[in-house]
Amino acid sequence: MQLIGQYDSPFVRRVGIALTLYELPFEHLPWAGFGDVDRIARVNPLRRVPTLVMDDGQVLVDSAAILDCLDDMVGPGRALIAATGPDRREALRVCALAAGVADKAVSLVYEGAFRDAPAEIWVSRCRAQVLETLALLDRQRAERPAEGWFGPGLTHADVMLATMLRFVSEALPAAVAFVDYPALAAHSAHCEALPVFKTVSQPFSLTPPKP
Ligand SMILES: N[C@@H](CCC(=O)N[C@@H](CS)C(=O)NCC(=O)O)C(=O)O
């Protein structure tokens, strides 16, 4: 398999972390979303990362769909999510909220980078979506065990939360103060100290130099 995209994307990183934890062999192609867009477009006309090229040539897009396929490959005993029931629903809920925050943070980054005058109506809407969803997640994270949303075992919810938090803290340092979200800050620190988070990692950069 080939994973296309850089690990400064919270979505690419969550897939890279799952592939690594699942010990599935893959080649990482750290193509930049903008600098390498022509290469990405030849594989995926949607021009988004993560893009996962399967061994049979099938091309998968969207981190949630990709993880669903990887979970299916490793089976319910190893998947980083409960197979069924309330814990699965809760994990999907947290993943969707955290991914939604990441989506809105990406929108804010693009708005600042690609417009001379960012549209204030869009910026204030995205900011409210980011900040108020972080506040909700912080309150709920505080009620959960210290090690992870469901206890000691890492889940997709823990990973998406952590990759989103790292992205938001690096891409929007002026807009988001982690001191306002102590439970999320602790979650981020705990995850980023784990070996897989250190290995599958890249500091945020909108237009990194080509390798
Ligand atoms: N829902 C998608 C979001 C992926 C996404 O937003 N990727 C960004 C990089 S962080 C991207 O490719 N942006 C370029 C574009 O959308 O044209 C997922 O979970 O994979």
C-alpha cells in the first residue's frame, strides 16, 4: 500500500498511525497538498490527502473510509474501535466532532493563506465552530479516564482527537489557546509522548519544500 500525504495533515496522520499500529506494510509518499498537486491529481482527481493506493491498485480517499477498510483488514479483535454497540457509537461521535474541528481549522488556514481579504462572515463562523466544539470536547474529555477516552487502549477517537489538537495548536496558534482546554491539552500531551505519535509526525507547514 502507498499512503499519499504529509503527516502535518491531521487526516493523513491518523491513517499513518493506524497503519503503523496495525503493522500493515506501507510506503509513505509525503507529497504536499499544493506543491505536489499534479502528482496527487494523477492518482486522485479529488486532489485530497490522505489518498491510499491499495496493493491491487484501488485508490481510497477520506480518512474515515480508509480506516473502515483497514479495520476490516485487521479484524474486530485488533481494530482501534469497538465492533458494535454504545462504545462504537461514542467513538464515531468523537471522531466526527474532532474531524469536524480539523476541517474547520483547515478552512481557516486556507482562508488566511489564499485570500487577500479573508471573508469575515466565514472566518467568524469557522472560529465559533472550532472554539465551541473544542469546549464541548474538553468538558466531555474531563469526564473520561486519563489514559484515553475509553481507558488505557488507544482508539480512533483518541487518535483523531490528538491529531486534530496538534494541527490546531500549530496551524492556528493565535486563535486557539490550549490553556482554555486543560483536559484536551492533557490528552494531547499524553498521546504525543507515545512512540507511534513521535514516529508518525511532521510539524505544520502550508507549503513545505519538495523532497
Ligand atoms: N474528510 C477528509 C478531509 C481531508 C482533507 O481535508 N485533506 C486536506 C489536507 S489536511 C486536503 O487534502 N486539502 C486540499 C483540498 O481539499 O483540496 C478526510 O478525512 O480525509
